[in-house]
Amino acid sequence: MNEQERARLQEQYPAWHIRRPEGMGCLVATRLGRPLTEREIYHGLCATLVEDTYDLLSEALAGQRKIEETL
């Protein structure tokens, strides 16, 4: 993920901190704000997402948004 891709995802998902940890090949998105409730976790929300590619992370974030919209 280059900086433009990261910035684009960060703009689309401002409630997440998106980064590529130094020395690692994965991408990490950490939810900002309050901790998730047990109900939110039960329904599939995650505090942190780890994916190998930009596309996979984008899909995972979109999936999280879809779950949020149903709760």
C-alpha cells in the first residue's frame, strides 16, 4: 500500500487508523474511539483488522461498515 492508497482509505474510513507497520508485509486498521460492546463483537465488528493487501483491507473495512449500518 503506497501513501496515496493509505490516504484514500483513511479519508473513506476516518474512524480507523490505517497503517503498514514497519518491517511487516501486512496492513493494519485499528478502530478509533470507544471500545466495542459485546453485542457489536457478537455481530462481527472488530477493533483491529489485519490484511495482506490494500484490496483485502478495503473489503474488510467495507464489511465492517455494512455491519455497523445494520446495528
